[in-house]
Amino acid sequence: MDDVIEYIESLPSFDAPEIFGMHSNASISFLQEEGNNLIRTILNVQMQPVVSKRNLGSKDDENNYDKEST
């Protein structure tokens, strides 16, 4: 059993594209696409900023708000 585990652990964790008959640059394209997918996923799960209506008002609205809050 130990010999089997040792053999399995000795196998490469990454298969070269050549063994599937693909060009060696296929791995570059694959890794670029994986990187793009990772970045896209990270950006999609980030919370979007919330803009309140008060932030969209004019300068006069800000002055009135300051007077009301004091």
C-alpha cells in the first residue's frame, strides 16, 4: 500500500498539453483564461457601492443638512 501511495504522489500534478496532442502554448492560453475567470469571479462577488440620494443633492442640500443636524 505504501508503494502505491508513493507512486501516486510521484506523478506530476499538471498534465503537459503535448500528451493530448496539443501545442505547448495551449497551457499558456488555459492559464490566462483561468486567471481571467478568477479575476471576474472576485469582481462579481464584491459588494457594489451604495449611493444615497443625499449624496446626489446640490451644495445647498449639504448646507441645509449640516444646519439640521446641529
